[in-house]
Amino acid sequence: MTPISMTLRATLLGCAFSMAGCGVTYFSPTVSDQTAGLAVREIPITPEAVLLANRQPYAPRSLPAYFSQVAGGGTPRGLGALPSSPQVPDLVPGSVGLRPPPSAADETYRIGVGDRVRLATRAREDVLDPLSGGVAGQNVQQDYTVRDDGSVTIPEVGTIELGGLTIEQAEAQLFDRFIQGGIDPSFSLEVSGFNSQYVNIGGAVANDTRVPVGLTQPTLGDAVTAAGGVQVANPEFGVIRVYRDGTLYEIPLEDYRDRPELRDIRLADGDSVFVDTGYDLDRALTFYQQEIQLTTLEANARQAALNELTTEVGLRRAALNEARANYQAQIELGAIEYDYVYLAGEVTNQGRQPLPLGQQATLADVLYGNGGFQTATGNPRQIYVLRASSDPRDFGAVTAWHLDAANAVNLTLATRFEMRPDDIVFIEEQPITRWNRALQQAFPVLLSSAADAI
């Protein structure tokens, strides 16, 4: 071996041992319980430790209310067509035949425009009775009127469309909305005012009236009774006429009184009943024409209301969109305060990550939602969540929650470990990675020193 070779070898070895011995070749961050002026407590992440860590109170920030609001309720309901003129049979006064209408199908009641629904919910425990000062009653009842578009607006729930639904379907829809809003789903729903479906009765009765169609469809006898009974001087000439879907049906009054099955005929929404004599067919037709005119006026009024509602919904939607766009602009300009966690060490992407709005984030969400880490360089045995104490009496003491993921089963704990603002997720490097990086930095220095020695 030449003197130059011996000198080079000695120089390289001397520099290597000198730099390694002095510890100046490479420093890598680690977690240590010995930190000057700062208390560090390391706690392994176990199922019990996850419960302990998650006890620290934290309420995630929420999106502004205008992100959960809607401009208006559902699709406007159709107005429907007016009834056509009735088909009038050829009649000879005094010879009215029996032409009873078929009994209407027994259908489940569907909520309609104008109905009042009563919602009974469990009272909140923090609501006090203003008179007694104690906790308010167990149930709170509130009536809501179904609007022209078939919807109602319920506090804390928002606008929900009930028009056209059965009671059971409406309860199911409300239950889903209560669950989505995190509200106690203990409630009951009933129709307290039947206003959307009815039967008209007039003519030779005590009082012209409208008989509502409720959960149980009214019979012809119910309608006559609701109108105060028949007021005909000569019953042998009396006749009860029923108009349904453009067809005229007739029942002689004597047959009506003698045959119970005629009184039990179920009536349908939109039926018009007129009591008169066989000589007063013109009066019956006039009554029906008045009903058609009333229906026309109601349809026109409803159409005007829907037009106004459409305009109002458009204005509301424009205001909501503007507020949401302003919020997005504030986010881009950094003018919105967020809660952040930070990723450091051998993660794929170091940096800060905002915590989600309106929900908790776990260690798995933060770690793997940002690219995870490479096991070639990151040590799965040394995954830490560094959390500084918020108690001033602790002088910033740090808890190092330590997850050992050498056994991949332990990663399930990461899906339950909830993050808190300003947490730092840190992964140490593999031991071989530390040596590799140290040598990568040392070799250029050694070679340069050797070259200078030569």
C-alpha cells in the first residue's frame, strides 16, 4: 500500500469517526420525554387510551346556516281541471228513477293543501315553564298549515313537503329529517284540520255546508245529517241528486229513507249533493254551476299565490347563493378562522390540514386523507399525536399519544382516535433511513476532506 493510499484511508476514517462521534453529521427529529422546560408524557394508544383522549371537549366548527337552508319547498302542486258539465238524463216530473252513485273506494287519507297537521315532540330538558320555573311539560304540540306547494316549515327541521303523503309516509319522512338534524325522533303526527278534501251539500236541507273528507270517508247519511237533515214538504216528490265526475245520480227520498244501504254510500272528495223535488232540476243545475264558478275562483287565487311564491323563492335563492359565494371568497383570502392539525416527520405531505366542519376527524382521516406515509422511510412503530395542554397551570405540557402500528391491527385504533385543534401528527424515520441519510450527508464532506489531504 502506497503512502498516499494509507494517508487517504486514515483521513477518511478519521473524519468519519470524528463527525459521527461529535454527532454533527445528521440530526433527525424524535419524540423524547426529556425536554428542557417542557413536560412530556408518552401514553401508548390503546382502546382505553382512545376513550381518555377523546374526553377532551371539542365542538367542530359549523358551516354557516345559509349552507343548510333551502330557498323554498318542493314542486308546486297542479291545480287540476274543472269538472265537466253533468250528464242530465231525460226526466219527467214526478217519475224520478233510482240511479244511486257507486260507493267511493275506501282509500287511505293523503295530506293536502290547507290541511292542518299537529306535531307533538318531546320538550327539551333546558326549556323551563315560565309559570312554575320547572322543566316544561313532556310534550310540545304545534299546528302547521300545509301551504299551496304542499309543504310546511318546522323550526330546526326546515321546509318539508307533506302534500300527497299518507300519515305513515309523512311520519317516515319526518323521522329521517329528525335523525339527519340530530334531533330526538320521539314525536307523533296527526291531521288536526281536514280542509283539503270535502263534499258539498245544499238545496232542501237545514244548512248548506261542506263536509270534510277525513280519515274516514263520509257517507251520504253523514252528509245529510251534517246539513241538518232534509227539509222537503212533500217527501214523495223529494230526490237527492249527487254530482260526481260530471255524472248526475239520483235517489228518490222515499228510497233513501227505506233502504239503509243507500244512506251508507261512501262519498268522495269533490262530490256535490243537492236535495230538492223532481220539479226543481233547474235549481240543482244552478247550484252545481255555482260550485264550478267557486272552483274557478279558488284556482285563480291559488295560481296567483303560486306565482308570488315562485318570485319569493327566486329572491331567497339569489340571496343564499350570494352569501355562499361570499363565504367561498373569504376562504380563498384566508379571512375565515379554521381549526387545523399539522403533519410532520415521515408523512407523505408535510403541512397543515383543516379539520372538517360539522363533524369529528380521526387520526386515520388526517393521516390517510393526506397521502399517508411510506413504510420504506417512516417507522410504523413510532406514530405520535402530540397534544399540548390547554390548561395554563400545565405550562404547555405535552402528551405524546403513541401508536405502534407494526401490527396493522392497531390501525383500527386510528379510526377511533379523534383529533383536536393544533394536534401534531409526527412519524419518526426508520433506523436504517437515519443511517442512510447520515451517510449521504457525510460522504461529500469525507471525500472533500480526503481530496484536501491529498
